[in-house]
Amino acid sequence: MVGERVEELDRYKGLLIFLVVLGHFLLPIKDSGMALFSRSFYGIYSFHMPAFIFLSGYFFQQSFVKRGRAASSLFSNLLYYFLCYFFLKTLLYPFDVFCYGGKESFPDYLHESSTPWYLLGLFFWQFACLPLCFFKRNKVYIGKGGNPEDRKEKCYLLLLILLSLFAGYLDQNRRLVDFLALDRVFGFAPFFYLGMLLSQSSFSLKKKRTDLALIAGACFFFFLLFFPALKNYTRIFYGVWYRRVSKEEILPFFQSFPILLRVFYIPFALGISYFFYWMLSFLGKSLFRKTILGKQLSLWGKYSLVIYLFHRPFRDLFLKIGGYSYFLHHERALPVQILFFLFLLGFSVAVCVLLGRKSLYSLCKKRW
């Protein structure tokens, strides 16, 4: 699987970054009591970050192997993510003060619960891969589990997944909270390392599993259909500490063993992710191939990082000028809700088009 290029992945990344932007625009009205907004928001959040992080691990493994698992290359990545995190926190701080009334004189770089957390996640997930640089290997990398070194690497990644699952209990005394976004770092780590494992396996994304996709799609629509009864379980979507999951009105069994809820959530999220990947591939045969929409999705996928870095101020400013107040404080007829949803949809498209540019990407591109 290493080095395999899948055409649909570019478009899929573009779809995911669009859903990230749309999800953040829906965030202020997710609990407004209007089903269109709440179900759309939680439907997106059920899989969009797991899918994005899974692909991050998938592509990182390919790049990591291509560069010979060199420690220098890994440290180069770590420095890049550290600088991007520092830059983004500094950039967003004036908007936080203006839009939300922050009183601190300087950004709090040690605590994070908003957009920049993903950069911290990439930093820590890749930092944990440092021991892989020093595993003894044969001169020729066989791949697909063909030599002992491959099996050692897979065992190490499985160990990281296991440790990250139990790490959700580290904040039982509320000492960490959002310190360095460790709750989300641990909560979403399994998806990153599963992406790495898939990248070096014999599984091919070019071979579509229709049966698997349809089962996952049925689970997704089941979730949307019975959302009111399942809403209290959605806390797990955010990658939070287990103590926060246990406070929700969920089954006593999951209150006592929230780790099992995360274990169940992992295949649920990845299954839904695969369903949308399958759908995009199916539609791509006629709808996206050599069309403006297909090219636009591919472009967004290519420049997904810069869209992610700069999109939040648009939402914050829209919130500040009262763009949501009309819907937050008044009950509105369904046709009006649909119109506003379409407006947010179009606004998200406009933000992606505006930010998905080579000129902006060149400002953030790693140059070493």
C-alpha cells in the first residue's frame, strides 16, 4: 500500500475540509432546538475529524517510509507544527478578544480547546513515532508485514492505540482539563495510528467494498433517525476526557466504563467515513470527473491545511455582528431554516474558495 496514489482521496480531503468549515458555522446553533441544524452538525461531527485524522496518519506513514524513517525528517515536521501552532494561536487571539471579550494580555499557549488543537495533535502523534526511527531494519523494506521489522512497527503502533485509549482516564482529578489539548490528542490518536497501519497493509482503497459502505451508511442514517435518544452519547465525538462522558445521562454501564464507548465509536466513525468515501467515489465516475466541482474539491484537498488555519475568523466575525441572533432567539418556520442553512452552506463554500489558493498555501508551506 505504501506509495499508492488514490485519485479519490484528494477529492475526499476537499469534502472533509468543507465539512470542517460548515461544522464550525453550525456550531453556534447546534443546540437551538431546530432539528435541521442539530442533526446536520452532529452528523458531520460523528466522522469528519476521525476521517481527517485517519488520512493524516495514512499520508504521514507514506511520507515517513519514503524518507527512510529518518529522525531528522521527523524533527523537521515537529518544528513545523510547533511554529504553525504558535502562529495560529497568535493570529486568532485578536479575534478572540474582539468577538468573545478575552481579557488576557497574551495568548495562553499552554491551554487549547479550539481550532489550533489539531496542530498540537499532529505534533504529539508524530513525536510518539520517534522510536520507529531507531528500529533495526533490513536494507530493503519489504512491507505488508513481510519481515520482522514490519511486525515490530505494527505492534508498537497497536501499543500506542491501547495507551491512548486508557489515557482518557488521566484527568479524573481535573488537573489537566484542556492543557495542551491532551484530551483531544489522546481521544483521536487511535485514528491517526490506524491510518498509519492501513497505509502499510495490503488493504487497497482502490477496491471499493460496497457491502461495508452500505452497512456503515445504514448506521449513519440510524443515528440521524434516532438522534434525540442518542444525543447524550455524542460527547464522545469531541475526544474529551472520560470523566466528562460519565456525567452524561447515558446507560450506567457506559458511565462506569466510558472507555468502551470510545472503543465502539472508533469503528462507527471509520465506517461512516468509508461510506462517504464510497459515495464520493461512486458519484465521481460521472459527477466529479473533469468538472468544476471535482476540480474544486481536489483543490480544497490539496490546500486543506491553509483552509483549516484561516477559516475560523470568518465564523467568529459573523457571530459577532449578530448573524446568528435571529435564529438563536426566535422560533422560525422550516422554510426559513432551510434558507439559512443554504446560506451557511454557500458561505462555507465561499470561505473554502477564498482560502484554497496557492498564494496562501505558499505562506504556510514547509520550506525545509
